[in-house]
Amino acid sequence: MLDSQSYSKIWKNGILPLINLYLEKNDDLSLSDDEETVKNKIWEAYEYFNNKCRKYMNKNVKRLDRHKVCACYIFAILKCNPLRHNVQENEDTIFVPTEQLAISIGLTLLRSFLISKFDRNDEIKPKDIYEKDNAIFKNGFVFPCQDEVGHGQYRDNFAIELFFTMKEENYNILSLSHSLYLLEMYNRMNWEIMNSKRN
């Protein structure tokens, strides 16, 4: 499990810059509480979801895999709802800045796991795997295009799914982690296809 010291780095280098980016891009948004309170609430929610996920898993599992860790962070963001929308919302409109923020944070963290020199056991990755992972994920994630989705944009659909997850308080960590795994696999397969066309 990530400790509070690791979380402080994630907050400083990942979560806070993304929150500030969302606030800069949208004048109708503000932070829901003071910065330190938001930071602590996210950490407490992450610990809650991490511990909850461990109850699903084999007791011999020492740490959660990257997809489950990222799922716990996504749900922690949803649970804490760090963004306040300062405009009266129409009941028929779904406005999902917190959900989009949660996706950004989850995928940023997942990418950092993927391009790290270390594997899940803190051992150095073989050079070929490290270089390939960096080639695939150097620019972040590619989402399935509209033709592949069939309706709407993949990321928007993902955000709406998270909206109803939060509204119904139906936080299924294993299901979300599986979705993150499939998105990673989609990117790996997409890279293989595009790379074969170049060669």
C-alpha cells in the first residue's frame, strides 16, 4: 500500500497540478475546501478504498496491482468531490468536472506506473520492456474512437458512468480496475497495430 509519504509526492506532482489545471480552465469551478483539507480527505478516502479492496483479495497479497491502486484513487476523488461548481445546474444536465478530474488523475497515475523503471515488485524492468512501455505510453492514453464505441465519446461515457457510480454510491473497485486493465491492453494492441503499419 502506498504510504502517506508517497501520497504527498503524488499530491504535489500529480493531483494538485491537475486540480489547478481544471480550476484555471473553468471560471465556474472552485476548490470545495481549503487545499490541506482536500489533500487529507483524498488520502483518507484512498485508504478506505484500498482497505476495502484488500478484503476482496487473497490475504497473501502484500500490495494491490496498479489498476486497483488507480481505481482506489479515482473513487477517492469522486468520494471527496474536490471541485465545486459555482453555477446553478439544470436538473436535466449532467456536469461532470469531478469525474473528468478523477479520470485524469487515475490515468496519470497509471501511466507513471507503466513508464517506471521498476515493476510491481520494485525490481528493475528488463530494458526491452521498459523501452516498449515508454514508447506506448509516452503521450498518455488513446481512447477507442467513436466508430468503435458506437455512441458518444469513450471518455465522456466513462465520466457519466462515474457520475452514476457516485450518485448511487456503487463503488465497485474490481470492476473499475478491470476497465483500466482493458484500456491499457487496448493501448498496447493499438500501438502494435500502428507500429506494424510503420514497418
